[in-house]
Amino acid sequence: MNFLEERIVKDGIVKPGNVLKVDSFLNHQMDVALLDEIGREFKRRFADKKITKVLTIEASGIAIAYPVAREFGVPLVFAKKSKSINIEGEMYVAEVESFTHKNKNKVIVSKRFLGPDDHLLIIDDFLANGCALQGLITIAESAGATVEGLGIAIEKGFQIGGRVIRNFGYRLESLAIVDAMDVETGEITFRAQD
Amino acid sequence: MNFLEERIVKDGIVKPGNVLKVDSFLNHQMDVALLDEIGREFKRRFADKKITKVLTIEASGIAIAYPVAREFGVPLVFAKKSKSINIEGEMYVAEVESFTHKNKNKVIVSKRFLGPDDHLLIIDDFLANGCALQGLITIAESAGATVEGLGIAIEKGFQIGGRVIRNFGYRLESLAIVDAMDVETGEITFRAQD
């Protein structure tokens, strides 16, 4: 097990409905030292790529993307989930449906911050059905930017998102892929990775 | 001028309706090196305080709070603006009205992550009317935690939020206090600080 898998086993909680709670260290209360280690790991995995910007989506994605952008020494851009009156002018827009919240959101990024010269590393904390990631990819493609790769902290391997994105030919790296969870015993089965 | 004031003059844009756009470096696209410097500056200003957790509110607050939590070596907790089905059990709740978005939000933090032993530094990117900060203070008080201070990147000094919070006796440090903005000339007047 890698450092993130070990932490999930230690502090993650399996709940009914295939819910994995990691809110004590990843997406409500955050262990910054762990996140810094996640940043270093993504830098290692995408060291062969020339990245110009890290793209993520609010809110918890920001805390994963921050140390990644820091490692690459590039700006962080986060997509917003609703139109703000402080965002004006032309925007890239994609509509995504949240698996967690069961609602549709418009995901937006200002056109001033993504363009054809950008080589993007897309980062998020969770990948389940992949709707948020698909929205970010759509926005990147709309901008004419190059998606160099996608980095996820925790992928639910028993849901379809990861397969879809890999099938489209994108390089997707998930630090922990959960293939099964047992709500009775709390046991979590990770996919073996190189 | 300090480093943040200089950056606001360089890249901030004054818009009608007392809007200061800093979305190219602070709250949409983010300059991680600048944010790291903000983290170091808050560590310097609150060096006399024993901080156990940094508390902020999604979304852009997370990117300011991250380097602050990193400097203090403590966890980051961010309040969420709407009830998520992944958050269960008892929560601290405060209702806040957004000046920017003109709507009311319930701000929530799980009771598992704040308690009477906590000494909090509350961080956010913007302070205008202060509703979000008041919500965070309410949550901290509900938890029985001690609010050691509040750190803001940009305060709109011509709006009421900062005065209210200081009047309540809280120690509020804003790295840049904008006392006036001229939409015709783009000129920004900062309050002199020690």
C-alpha cells in the first residue's frame, strides 16, 4: 500500500451506499502534510510532462490541486460550479451532473485563463462516475488546450468514470483505486498498481 | 505598499459597483507563490498565537487557508455552503448572506472537527460586509473554540464588515485594506497600516 492507501485504511470510513468518508483528512478537515505528499507524488508521476497550468474544480479539488501547482511552479485555475456576478465576460461552460449531490451544475472557467498554449494537468480529489472530470476535459478542449494528464486522489474503481476517461485515451493516474468496500467489516480492497 | 497591495495595483481591475476583480491571481486563477507569501505573512502576524486549526469557507478561501495551515503545521477545516449527503451526523450550522451572490447560505462544519480545545485562526480571501466571517465566528463560538484571530487577504474598508468584527473585539488582520476605488481612473487607495 502507498501512503494514501494506508491513510484511507487508517482513517477512512465505509458507509452504506458505497460511500467512503475521508472527511477527517481529505475533503472537509484536511491534513496539509498529506496533501503536500500528494503534490510530490503527482509531480513524480507526471515528471515527463511540461505542465503550464493545473486545472481543478471547487471546492475540495482546490486543496489537492494547490500542492500540485506548487510542485510544478505553475498557476492553479479552478472551475466554478455556478455563475458569479464577479465573473464577467466570456467563459467556457460545461454542464456536469454530480453523483454525490444528484444535481446538475454548470461548470465555468473564464476564457482569460485557458488557451491553446496551455498544457494542463487536471486534478480532483474523487473520481466516481467522472462527470466533473468530463466537464473539466470539455472545458480544456473548448480552450484548445492540451490535456497532459489527469490526477485523482481516490478513484472508485467499481464505478464507470475511470474506465470511460481511460477509454478516451487520457492518461489518468489515481493514487488509490478502491475496487471494493465492505460496509459490514469496513474492509477496503485497493486495485494493485505498479 | 506591501507585496499584496503591489500585486493588486498591478493586476487588480476596478469595476462598477465597487467590484475589485482579482481573479487573475487570487480567486479563480491563483498564483501559488503569492499565496505562499500570504501564508508566511499571516504566520508572522499571528506568531504569538498558539493555533490548533485554520478555519475557512469554500471555495476560494481554501487556497488562502492552505499555505497558512501549512505554515502553522495544523489541519485546515473548511466550512461548506450547502448540505452534502456525504456529511452526516451533527453539524454546526450558521446562516450567512452573501454580499456577492445576494443569496443566503447555510454554512456548516462537522462537529467532529471543531471543539472546545481548538484555538482557531479564521482565514478568508475577501471581507466586505463580513457575513461569511460572522458565520465562521458563530460556528467557532458554537464549538466552544477560541478565535485567536482572523486573517483576510483583501478587506473593503469602505464596507462595514471589518468595523463590525473589530468592534466585537476580535483581532482582525487584513493584508490589504481598500479604502477607495475609482472606476474611472482605476486608482485604488489603500489604508495605511503599521
